[in-house]
Amino acid sequence: MSEDLKLTILKRLDADSVVEDTTAAFTDVSVEAVLGALKSLEIQEKVAYKTLATEVWSLEAEGRDQLDNGSYEAQIFAAVPPGDVGISIDELKAKFGAKANLGQGKGFANKWIRKNGGNIVRIVDRIVDQTRADLETVHKTGTHPDSGVIKTLKGRKLISSTKLLSYAVRKGPGFSTELKKQATDLTAEMLHSGAWKSAEFKEFNFDSLGANPGNGHLHPLMKAREEFRQIFFETGFVEMPTNSFVETAFWNFDALFVPQQHAARQLQDTFFLKDPEVAGSLPAFWPEVKEVHERGGYGSIGYRCPWSEAEASKLVLRTHTTAISARMLHKLAQEPYCPAKYFSIDRVFRNEAVDNTHLAEFHQVEGVIADKNMSLGSLIDFLGMFFEKMGITNLRFKPTYNPYTEPSMEIFSWHEERKKWMELGNSGMFRPEMLRTLGLEEGIQVAGFGVSLERPTMIKCGLDNIRKLMGHGVDLSMVETDPVFRLDKEMGSGSSQRAKAEC
């Protein structure tokens, strides 16, 4: 088809010397096909062409409605009976709905109607529906001789434009009606037969860039994740298995001493599975969990509320990786005592409104430290060392509340560029009501902390909208061109307050 189209264009030019409009000349051929043929012929200098762009206007849905039934102002005028009584505004609204206000406004502007108390009355006996006439002109011709009319109809969203492309073609310096296939390579056969002497070679474009080889790219979040992993490994942590996105409410909430009446367990905060809806069974120690929830223990009076096994059996998309930490601590309790450090970096899910800083799924960076000598002071000391490895030294801690840690602290850092304290994460000492039911012996204390993965990555990439980092709104070119993500670990002037992305 391409070669046939090229030959057709050349023959048309041979007969007429010029083609004023390819759309009119080649009605059964797409604009894209014509352009492809012209580009190929232009390279051979057989033709020269220029692009013609025509703006064509068409009616929108409201425009078609007013063309068929009259403009809204004309419809309102027709509904107003002659005389001084007219028709009530409420009747017009009941009859025309949203059209009533639009039609009245235009009718007032045209001085066709006016208000008389709560009614609308006529000012003139008859009208000319110029809007309908203008719409008919646009519908038939694709334009209007008066640019002011086009502007008005466009402003009323009655019409919209489309650009139609066509091409004006004339003969080039190397014009001929003969199509000769251009050779792209000088082959051994051509040299042997001598065909190269009469062959027409396609010109090489030495300025063109080669095609980029297809290859994968690490997402910025994965680069940030690897930086965090290395910091954990440097400080003696073991990575937890976190490949289970679905958890029972028991591990996600109950084992962490989160009451079954807690707001976080509602549909508006947590994603519950429909099929299957519940787990087949709960861990063997669930009666101990029930006991501490209902009656307390280990110095606690519990929540003094009924605890439901059915509620604990529900399946949810995990709202935090602390559910995995609870599993690991329970496993640790079954072995001979040994201090342990665990960490995880993986996806969690919250049923909350999506905006510039929140998604329904995001990544949580979590660490837990189990030791007989662990205290809140130990945790603060460790967090200072942990964040120092990221280049962050100016920390503050603020008391807060968590169901499964006591005491609990929010972690803040001074942001030099923004001149404000920025929240980094949450931390605290796991409650004995949680640890003892998991099987950890008296005297073993566990500290936990969690930070976001998305927030520091957004800062590094210069993004102000989390949807540009995760989800369907991600720019793939950003993934390909984003620099190497590296936490600035140099403790120089100013750089200690933030991390940098380096190439």
C-alpha cells in the first residue's frame, strides 16, 4: 500500500504539478499514511510539502440539544405566556431543571424577559433565536464567519474544535514518476555483480541516535529500600519474611493488645477480605490473649470488654508490618533465650482517602530489638545512632499513645531548609500484655520503631505528590532517569539535617 500510494502521489503531481490539499485529493487514505509516503518521497527529493492545519468546530451535547429544540433562552421565552402575569420561577425550574437558570440569564441579557415579583414575564412579543441559527451554521460548515460568535459559543461550551491536518505538495528537485528502491547496505553480492554502480543508496543520517537497548530500571522506592536495608545490616539486624500481605485480625490487632472495639478495626480504616472471610484456625495461645483482653494480667486490668474469637478470625490486608514482628517474637519465645534484632521493609494497606501525602497502600520500615536489658533510654540511644547513619542528628522525641507500646514516642527531626520540626516516625516499648502472651519470659523487653519509606524518597526525588511515586500516575521516564539514591552519611555542615540524592 505504501509503494502504491507513493506512485499515486507522483502521478498526480506529474499531471497537475501541485496538489493543493491531500485530504481532498486522496479521500480514501488516512492522513497518517499520506504523511508517511510524503516523508519517504521528500528524503529522495522527489517532492516538497508543507503542512496545512484547519480548525473545524463541532457541536457539543448541549449544542446539539439547542440546535434540535431551540436555545435555552428561546425555550424559556416560549414557556412564558404573553401578558403581565407570566409564569413563576418555580414552575420554570420544575419544567426545565438546570436549563432554567441558564435560559433566564440569557433572556434577561437579551431583554426578552424580566422578573415581576416571583414570576417571569415577557418584555417583547416575538424573538429571533440567533443562537440556534449560529449553531446551525457551525453544524453545516464547521465554522462561522464571525469570530465573535465562535468565541461566545465556545465560552458557553456549546461547541469544541478539532484540528484537521492536510498537506500541500509540489515537485521536488529530483522529481520523477519512477520509484526505485533504495539500497541500505553495500553487500558482497552487489560488489561481485557490479550492481552497486547503478544502485541508489539511501542516505545515512550520522546525527541520529541509536535505539536505546531495552533494560529494566530500579524504582526510586527500591533504591531507598536498599539504603535502609544496608543500615539495618550494619547495625546487626536480621530481615523478617514479609511476603504475606493477608493477615488474620488476631495477628494484626489482637496479639498486639489492640482492643476489638478500637477505631482502627473499622471498615473505614481497614480492608477486610470477602472470600475467604475468616481463617481456618487461630494459634494455640489465643485463650491467653482473650484472657488478657477481657480481665487483664501482668499488671494490667485489660479492656474489660468481651473478646470474640470470630472477630479475631477475620482476614484483613495487613495495616502494619508489626503483625510480622509479633509472629517473629512468638517464634523467638519458643527457642532458648538469645537477644534479637529484626527489621522489615514492605507494603501495608490502609482504607483511607487518597491525597497528596496519603495512599491506600504504602511501605513501612520497622525494627524491633529484644533484650533483657532493653529500656526506653536504650531505644533513644539506638535511634540516635540509627538516624545518624542517615545524616540526621538533631532529633526530638514526643510522648504519644499506641495500644501496644508504653511508653510511646513520636520521632521528630529539625529540617533546616523548611525551618521546622518534621515527624520521622513512631517508637516505643512493647507492652507486657503483648509480650507475655506471645510467650516471652519475664525480664525480656522489646523496643520497636517504624518510619515511612515514601516520605524520604519524595524529598530526594523532589516530589510533592505521593501519587507521582506510586500507582498509575508514576512517570516512567522518572523511574528511568532518577539518579542513584544515596543517603548522605557525611556529617558536614548543614548536610547532617537532610539526605541527598547523588548521581
